[in-house]
Amino acid sequence: MRKKSVAIYLGSSLLIAGIAFVLFYLPLPYKTYAQGVIYVPQEAYIRAQTEGFVDKVYIENDTEIGVGDTILELDSPGLESRAEVLRAQLDEARFRYEASVNNRTESDILLQEYRYLEQEYWDVTNRLSNLIIKSPASGNFVFAYRNSEQGRFYNRGEIIGFLVDFETLPLAAMISEDDIDRVRSETHAVTLKLASQPNKEYPSKILRQVPSSTRTLPSYVLSTEGGGLIALDPNRTTDLESYNSYFRVELDSKAAPLDRFDERVHVLFEHNPEPIAFRWYRAVRRLLLRQFDV
């Protein structure tokens, strides 16, 4: 009976010692997971400068175009009518002003009216000139909507399409506040997996790190509504405003095949191996700090 007790005691001690060794001494692989996206930079967006209906489409989707090439032409009957009315009002105001040269007080008032109408007229004519959408640079043009056919209405500022260079598309990952310190200081390898190719892994590296956090996502696909992991703020004032703050990290995407944009990317940041207990300690510490609002 005594020998059996000793055996149980030794077995228990060895088990506890083994668990303690695994938890506190055995370094295990440690990686941080984040989601990223291959995106089109803002400067590559082509937007409607004036609201209007599509009247003519001059190019096909996914076409190489050059600087100054016409993409499409919008039609805005209301704006054209407004320009005609202002032109007539401007002619009348000029006539009245020229006829009042002998009355200085009236002349000053009519001159101010003329200048106001002149400014409004030039604003309208400038908006009319913006109905013809031209390419500001060379590149591969992709429509934002597949149905950008004749008759579609675009609001002012709405995205018409993108000038895409598939060889240099940037890649950004959004890192939580809990993980950013380790990603910044202890990352020695980065790997990528495209959502369209989940079985293939590509090497990468960190190119740039934005020092301050942000709540603006680079793409809708990172949000939970777009199939990602980041929750959008229910009271957001912009379309891509997240509920929590994240740090944006730009990654090298040259090794991955870039044949589409707005594609979700699974990113692994590899760190130095460490025991599990150290990770638990940091997690508990973060939880306590968050609870006490520190």
C-alpha cells in the first residue's frame, strides 16, 4: 500500500513538473494572425466631379488607357438649363449696369449683382466641363461597377473606376492594439495567404508602419459586413469607420500573384518562440488594465 502511494506521489509530481516545464520553460512557436487586403490607393480613384447620367462610354472595362483618354461622358440636363438661365441673367445684369453709369449708388449695387451672377455662371460652366471624364494618368482602367452602361446616374464624388497597376498594388494589414508592440519589435518573418489561394503561402516583409492608430479601414472586405473580422462602428460617420482602433502596417506583396484588388489576405507574423505562460500573463495583464481603464 505504501509503495503504491509513493508511486502515485511520484507520478503526480512528474506530471505536474512536466506541465510546469511545458507552460513555463518550453519555447513554442508564436505567431500573430491578422487580416489584410490588396487595395487600390486613393490617388488611383476616378470620381465624378459633377452629377449626371452616363451618356456615352468610350472604353471597355479592364482596358489600358493613356493620359487624357476619355472614359465616359455624363449628361446633366438640369445643369445645362441652369447655365442657359444664368447666361441670360448675366447679359441682362450687364445691360442694366451699363445703363446705370450716371447713378453711382445704383451702379455699385448692379455691379455686385453682375459679379455674383458671373461667378455662379463660371461655376456652372466648370461643372459642365467636368461631365467629360478623362484619365489623369496611364494605367489599366477598371470600372467600379459592372453596369456602368448608358443611363446610369453618378452622384458628385461617386467612384467611377480605378487606374490599376497590378504589378505595384499595395497590401495593408490591420493590427489590433493588443498585438502591435510584438509585431513591431519581435517580427522576424511574415507570410501571406490569399483568400483565393488558401493552400499557397507567400513570403513577405514589413515595408512601413503607421505610428498612430486609426479607425479607418482600407477596404470594406476587412469588415465583418464584408466577410472580415473587424466590426464597424454602428454610429459611424464614414463608411469604413471601425468600432475599435487598429494600427495599419504596409507589407511587401511582390511575391504574391496580384491579379485582382480588394482581395482579403491572411497574414502571419512570426515571433521568437516562448512558453505559453508568458502569453497568458500578458493576456491577463491586458484584461486587468482594460478593466481598470489604465
